[in-house]
Amino acid sequence: MLGTGLIGGSVLRAAVAAGYAAWGYNRSETGVRAARADGFDVDGDIEAVLSRAAAADALVVVGVPMPALAPILSDVKQFAPDCPLTDVVSVKSPVAAAVREHELGARYVGGHPMAGTSESGWAASSSDLFQGAAWAIGVDAGTHADPWTRVARLALDCGAYLVPVVAAEHDRAVARISHLPHVLAEALAVAGAGGGDLALGLAAGSFRDGTRVAATAPDLVRAICEPNSAALLDALDDILRLLTAARDNLSATGSLGELVDAGYTERNRYDTLERWEITGIRPGDHNWLEELHDAGRRGGVLRTLD
Amino acid sequence: MLGTGLIGGSVLRAAVAAGYAAWGYNRSETGVRAARADGFDVDGDIEAVLSRAAAADALVVVGVPMPALAPILSDVKQFAPDCPLTDVVSVKSPVAAAVREHELGARYVGGHPMAGTSESGWAASSSDLFQGAAWAIGVDAGTHADPWTRVARLALDCGAYLVPVVAAEHDRAVARISHLPHVLAEALAVAGAGGGDLALGLAAGSFRDGTRVAATAPDLVRAICEPNSAALLDALDDILRLLTAARDNLSATGSLGELVDAGYTERNRYDTLERWEITGIRPGDHNWLEELHDAGRRGGVLRTLD
């Protein structure tokens, strides 16, 4: 596990809890010490950690923010180029591009567990962060069945279910349900605080929940959202259109217009979304990637590997 | 208690739990039956309920949505014009104006408990909804100490603390920390669902929390937000400016700009807000309303009455 912050640390904990022989790397001495104090095998020597991975044919999981990705991939290329490789980074196309640049594409499978808190670092990690969570897994053209199965097993063993998805579609989706919520939370925090201590003192559940993720470290928010700028711009344009229409309606007629009914309908759609189980597609079978891709698009998930 | 939905029903439950002799009115037969089945003294005959209040000099609490306010105030004027009167409606200036139109201003004190869920109706009510919550209480010019003290006692006995505020400032504040979050939640639900089942299937905490209040019944959302349109328009203009600036920055430079740091700072300001305790101001003392108003503006709250 390369990077043992909130997500990487939780993967390490969950893997160990599931019986894996797992170890990790963290670049900060503090991070290493914190993980070791909790009894985990974490080291600050990337060469040692990766050489050990190469010797054991371990699955290498990259869990660093986008800005730290390139140097880590250089290390992987140098010390463990033949290991199966995945990542838990918040966007997929930029990671896939960097992986290709480092000529690590052959054994790479993208991943993204959809879980988190507004805290960060090893101290916030937990072995059950992924219990019942979605874990996006890449089914891009050219993905090999072997590393894919390793990544799928890890995600399932961490307690998650799998959502098969290709990189570009993943990035467009998370722009709307993860990156946009982050930006809205920041804006709501600022607009609310514009009402002064009186407003903040009266704030209750709707403001608290609506701004929760604004408590995330700013550098992390930028590292999550900004590499996905094209898709995020589309999502921002959409919400600006919706809010402007509601604003203009309210100003002209005193009513928020269609937005309230539409929002209620879509939140209900989310609440009642059925995640149906994909069965009968075996990694490596003819057309397995296309079939998983299609199933994922239609709301299908994998809860076991046959 | 006139109206026994989520808020009114919770006030009735909390008052009874605190030892009050309390009874209620609900206009729907279903609502009356549900409350009675739980052992509460609720009736569908407004004349009987209010005549009993008049005979007992009971504190009358109005807990109906804005659109249902005027007929209820007509009934109060007719059957219990001399009772102390308060309300738990989400805006204060429009309620105060309606109260004045019905010539009920002399014994009126505005109120607004800052608590709720996305559910509604008696079934969602609970006696501990207001435990540890803020309860805005009117300190507008001309408020009389007697009914004010009755309202303050009720709120404290329901487990809340008091935030003294005048109507116009209350409405501007809640536009930012309650009505704006509702509108954003609706818009986020629509923008997220625009990504289809794949996006909704990947949605996790940030989307779930950011859209939570979009599950509120649409009629109720409109009844909460639309009577506060002037203040809500200001808040919407603010957030449209913030989001547009972030969007333009992202498009031009790849960075979300100042918004992320500002949002983090303001969410932290909210998390660490100190609600200091107002002491030494007695209802009816010289300048008590001005002093409470000033203290409330500066973040002061009342946790007891001397």
C-alpha cells in the first residue's frame, strides 16, 4: 500500500483484517510512526517496500493524491514493474494516462473506493471504511483478467461491492456526485458565514450536512477536484443553470418553480436505486470487459467472484 | 399547540414530557387520530381547543406552514384573543405582519426552533427534537415581558437554548443557513441524477449529505423558503457569484481559486463557534429588548431564566 492516509491506511487495515500479508509505504516519518504504533508494517523506504512487493508478486496499490502520483509511479517502474497495479485515487483518466506514460499499463487496473470522511491521515483510517461501499473498478479496453481479479478480490475482501466502469465515464460520474458536492459545500459555508455569527449560531442540520465536506483539508479538496476539471466544469454549468432558473423564477413569481419537485424526485430516485447483481461474466471470457462495462452502466454491481 | 406536524407535534410531546398541561389541534382527522393513538390530547375542533386555551390563559403556539397561517390567526382572534401567542414557523417577518393584521400583536412573541428532519407529520415528531437546539425568540420593539417569559420557558423546557433575534435579522440569517441549503440540495440532487444510474450508484457521503433535505416534501420546502424570497434572493445571488467565480477560475487556470480555502475557514468558524451565555438581563428591565437583541447578534444565548 503506497500512501497510508485516510483511504490508503484504511485499505491496509482492511486487507490485514481480511488476512492479507500486507505492508505499506508512507513518505512522512510521522505517518510511518503512527501506523507502526498501531502495529502495522509501514516503512518510509520506497525501494525496500517495492522490492519486497516485486519479490512476493504483491498487488501494488497506489493511494497518494494526484500531485504526488508521478514520482510514485517512477518508483514502481524502477523497483516493481511487473507487479499487478491498482490505485485508489479519486479520478481515473489522469491516473491511467500517467500509468501509460510510465509504461505500467499492462498490469494496471483502475480503482476507486467510494468512501471517506472529512478527516484525513492515518489517524482517520479504519478497517471498516469500505463495508457496504461501492468500489469502482476499471474495465477499460486492454485490461487483463489476472490483475483485474486480484484487485476485485481485494475490494470485496475490504467489504465493498464492485461497480465496473471505464475511466472517462467514472470521471464524469464522480464530478457530479463527489466533486460538485465538495464545491457546493465550500460555497455554502462561505455564503452561510456571510450572515455572521447570528446565522452560524442558528444553523442546524441542513447547513451542517450541506457543509460537512468543507471541513476536508483544502489541499486534498483541490487534489481531488482539480484533476477532473473538464467534467467538473460541465457539472458546475448544470448547477449554475438550475440555480439561476430557480433564482429568476423566485424573483419574477415568488416561486422556486420546478426545482423543488425535481430535486425531491431525484433524491427519491437515489434513495430507492436498485443495485442489481451482475452474474455469469467471468474475467477473461470473450467480451468480459464490454459486458461488465455495459452492466455497470445499467446499475449492476458485483458482490462475489464466481 | 395549533398544528401537530413534525415541529408542532414535537413541541406538544416535549411540553407534555416537561410536565405541561398541553393539548393540540390538527385540521386533519388522520393527524388527530395518530396523536390520540399515542395518548395525546389532540382535537380537530379549533373552537373547542381555543376556547379551552382562553379559559386557562394558555400559551397558544402556532405550528402550521405559512400558507395555512391566516385562517388559524382568524380563529385565534375570535376564540382566544387575549392568550399569549407564539409560533414555530420558519420565517418571522411575514408571521409578525399577519399577527398585526389580525390585531394580535400585543401578546405575540415570535419563535423558531432550529431543528427538523426531512420527514414530516406527527409520525416524525419526537419529544427530544429540540434537545440542545437553538430556538430563536423574538425581541422586536414592543414585545411584552410577560408573554416573552412564557415563550422562553417553554423553549427552555423543551431542551433548547434561546437565541434572541429581531424578525428581519432572523429571516436574513435563516435564508443563508436553512433556505439556501434546501435550494442547493434540490439542485445537487438534479445535477447528480443527470449522471444517470452510474453516478447515483457511485454516490457516497458527500452526495448523500448534500442532498439529504431534498427528501423533504416539496410543498413544505416551498412553504418554508418562498415566504422569505427577498432574503433568499440575496443568498442565492451570493452563492451564484461564488460558484461562477470558482467555475471561471477552474476554466481559466485549472484551479478552483480562493473558494476552497474560504470554505474550509468558514466551516471551521462554524464548528468552533462559541455560544456564550447571556446573563444579567431580566425581561421587563430598562432596555431589555435592545440588550438581548445586541447580545444575540454577537453570538449570545440564554440557557436559563434568572
